[in-house]
Amino acid sequence: MSVSTDGRLLFGGDYNPEQWPEEVWAEDVALMKEAGVTTVTVGVFAWAKLEPRPGARDFGWLDRLMDLLHTHGIGVVLATPTASPPPWLGRLHPETLPRDEDGHIIWWGSRQQFSHSSSAYRRYAAAITEDLAIRYGHHPALRMWHINNEYCTSDHGDEAARAFRDWLRAKYRTLDALNEAWGTAFWSQHLDTWADVIPPRRAQYTRNPAQLLDFRRFTSDALMECYVAERDLVRRHSPAHVPVTSNFMPLWVGQDGWAWAEQEDVVSVDVYPDPRDPLGGQYNAMIADMTRGQARGPWMVMEQAAGPVNWREVNHPKPPGLNRLWSLQAVARGADAVHYFQWRQSRQGAEKFHSGMVGHAGAEGRAFAEVKRIGAELAKLAVAGTHEASGIAILHDWHAWWAGDQDGRPSKRVTYEGVVRAWHRALWEAHLPTDFAHPEHDLSPYKVVVVPQLYLLTDAAVDNLVAYVRGGGTLVCGFFTGIADADDRVRPGGMDARLRELFGIRTLHEWWPLDAHESVECGEFRGTLWSEELTATEDADVVAAYRGGDLDGLPAVLRRGRAWYLSTLPEPPALSSLLADVAAGAGVRPPLSGLPAGVEAVRRGGLLFLLHHGRGETVVPLPDGAAYEDVLSGAQYTGSVTLGRFGVAVLAREERGAGAA
């Protein structure tokens, strides 16, 4: 389902008019028009305003707001307010309040204080959602439904325990099967009745990792049940063309994003790179690539910051130009909408120091001036609905992340997110656009597939990787992959036998994780974070071997045919160089050759986006001596483009005569 019907990108942000006197609304709408805002998200945290007491409804203010926005040509992404129940719900129904692992109640006073498994919560959430849908489902301002907000609540209370048991019964059918899956023979954990099954709660020592894994799966599914229930209600009372979404947090561990994306018409993400992070642009690119991969269609930036946030140790503002750069970077990588949290910076509450499109400085502030420029430029880019295929896929799976993120693992220094980001960085710095894919997806469209780390792989995923290589694909795999099956049971031999054969590994003897500041020599590069003691089969090529130490002479990088295995994490330049060489050998090259460091080139909708992440000036060579026009500025270029600090050019190739290519 399309975000846009005319190819135009959506632009706007969260609008919380209930925080302001109504006389401010007219000023807001005028400033929105000045900034080129097309859509605003309304009602995300308005439950107490809409339902001030049980069963009451106060829709008058929202009627006036919807009509006002429509009159001025601004569309509404209307949210269900169920992420933040009003205090009266917790007071009257304490069972709706979640409990943590220690049994402590999570009280009202912030947000997300709901138990996903509470029947009372679900009943009240359905009631307010359906009344909103009945009243506004056919309002002419409605452009999209936004369900809840950043689903993230975990609950270890009694209602969640009952729901967890039901979930396990549906999955395993019998206690014998559950005991087998959880390995309860270890430490005398055998479950005699279903009443023995509880959520993971505080225990004396390290807890059962298979129980933790299933509880994370259950929590993701329970939250998704809440989403689907509200989604179905708004769909029932709205035209079929109105899409439904909910916003993910970037690379957040708590949701199976692949499963959730299948339930959304539009996949949305909230992304907040640190302005002081020298690799903030790479992080922004990674989240865009991951969200686009989940969506396999339209996606949107639901939230970003126009300036500083309020939750880091030190909350730095974005220097001039960085907001524009990262916004256009998201568009280059497939976003059909660019939204912010929030429109007008709050004067009260926990996020009053979180920036807005209109900051405390008002319309005279730099933030609003930059927002106006971005809005005007996005209006020139009719690329919504277009998508450029990548030749490389990064495999990512939340279940592998959950299983690997446990106590008792070989190294707590190894984090799933850190390894994935290291591999994406290597491809980004090699100027190679990438998609993200699930290990059980059809991988045949890709010439190269990389696996940074998938500790857990299902049998179907393993077979998929083997078939991909046998079908002519090139696979590059990182360390500690294919170790466990779907129940977090270590595979015989310490790694799946099919993968060992694929990569030419005869025996995996030991894992040798590295201490902080420790590295291993691997010929022309250093390995970091991890190493492995393995021996190769006779038909495998040792591309790089360890030098010195206990692993001297053993394979660090192994290749058998088109399958590569890295038993360490090469330092960034080495990993980037290796992946670039592998990609070139498979016929995958950057969109533009000769790119300077820090310049990103991405093609979308017939346009070439050049994005400069540096603070100095740089010159980007253009191919073939062709003439180009920057659709943002109207400037003409032949031969090269000069980009300044955080500079962006979006180039359309000019046609020269009837026979021009």
C-alpha cells in the first residue's frame, strides 16, 4: 500500500495540540504551511484528554483540530492513544500495570505502563480505538492510522504468566516437548505441570536461556496481538486505501521486526543518531537499509530530531546542515516520508528539552529555518514509491540476537548490534549499497550475501544458505554463526555440519574470544574481538592465517568456492577492503567510482544522491563527461561536483539530443 498517491514525499511530525491553548493552533497551521508540511501525527499520547474518566469521550477538540488541518491542506496520521493509559485505568484496574522481573509494579507517571496481556487493558484500548475509528475513519484529513507508539513493554506479572503458558501450549502441545526444548534436565528444572511454568523472574543464578528466548518470542507476539487488534478495528471503519502503521525503535531488541512488518501496510522507524558520532551517518544509513528490508515496499521515518534529544548523558544539538543531510539520506535510501518528533517543542513535561521543528526560539530559530529548507527541497523530489535493488544483502534475525544475548556466553564484549554495525560500516565505507534480509528469505536476487553473525540458525535457514551458494551466490560469513538450533541447543561439532562443509571447516576446536585492546595478527591485517581454533579441509583455501600466539598458522579467513568464513573481526579498513574485493569478484560495484572518503552515492528514482558526511570541502568526479542538473538547486554540473560541509546534491542526468542515452 502506498504512502503517497502522487509520488510526493510526506513531510511533518508529531503534533501535540492538547499541550497548547487553542489560540496557538492557528499559528501552528500557518507555520506548517510555511514549512511545506504535508502531514502531522496527532493523538499519540492523548488518551487522558480523549477519555478523561472511564467511558467518557471528549472529541470536540479533536473535531476542531481535524477540520482545521484539512481546511489548510494538511493530512493527519491519526494515532490510537493506547501507549499511555490515563492514571484512572491503573487505579481502577491495577492488573493493567506491568510488573518487572522482581515483581515490582510499573506505575503510571511516565508512559507505556500497560500489561500487554491484561484483558482489562485490551478491552479499554479496543473501546477507545473503535470510537476513534468510527468518528474519524472517513474524515477527509485522514491519511494514515498510527497504532500505539514504540511498542516495548515487557510484563512478568500473573496475567502475563497465564498468557505465556497459553503461548507455550500452542507451540509445544505437551510438557514433554517443552521440557525437551528447554533442556530442563539441566539443574533439575523439569516441569511437572503447566502451573510450574512462569515468566523469567529473579533467580539465584544464571537462568535457563531457552526459557528467556521463548519469553522474548512470546513478548513480541503478545505486543503484536495488541497491535493487530487495534489495526483490525481501524481498518473496519476506514476506506481500504488508508494505510496502517506503528513505529519501530531503531534496531531494538524487543520485537521480531520481520514478523511485525508483515502486519503493517507501511513500516515506520524512529531514528536518532548521535550528532557527535563520527559514524552517525553510517548508523542512519544502516537503520534506513534495515527498515527498507523489513518493508519490502513503502517505509517512513516516523521520528527524528530537528536538534538535540533529552535522554543522552550529554545532548548535543545538530550542527547546521546535519539535519538536512540525514533527512535526504533517508530519502535516498527509500523513505517515502520524513517526520519528526515533534512539531512544537514542549514547554513542560519530561521531553521539554527534546527539540522540535519549532523550538523554544520559535519561528526565528535556526531549527525552523532548516526545517523550511528541507520541506521545500523534499517537495522537488517526486520519488515516493520508487526503489533501487541492491546487489548485496546483510542477513539479520531477532531470534539469533535473542539467543546470543544471554549470560554464560563466551564473551560479553561481543554484542550482536556491534557486530552487525561493524559489517554494515565496512560495506558503507566501500560505497556498496545493501539491503537487509531474513536468513529464510529468497536470496537469489542478490549476488553477495553477508552474515555478520547469526548464532542461532534454523534448519530452514541453514538449508537456504547452502542452496544459495550452490545456486551461484557468494556468501561471506562472520564468526560464531550456526552454533545453535531453534531451541538454543548447540549443534554437534560446535557448528552446524552443513555450514562446516560449506566453508571447508574440518573441525572447530575452540572459540578464542579476545580481551579489550587485544588483537591477533592475520597476515596483512589485525583481527579484533574474537578468534577461533579451527582446521580446514583439503579443498579449502586459507586466505589469511593467524600469526603468532596459540593459533599460529591456523585459518583466520577461509574460503571454499564461493563461501567465505571469517573467524575473527578484521579491523575496519581490512574488513571493508575484503568485502569490496569479494563484491567486485561477484560483479557488484559502487554506484559511482572514484568517490572520496565520507561521500555517499545512492541512486533512487532515476536520481543520483551525493551526500557528504564531512565538514570540509570535497570534489566528486562525475562519470562519462555527461551533464547533470541538481534538482534541489538548479545548478548544472559536468565532470565533477564540489560539495561543502554536510553538502548534498541530487543529480538528474540531462538529455543531449534525441539519441542521448
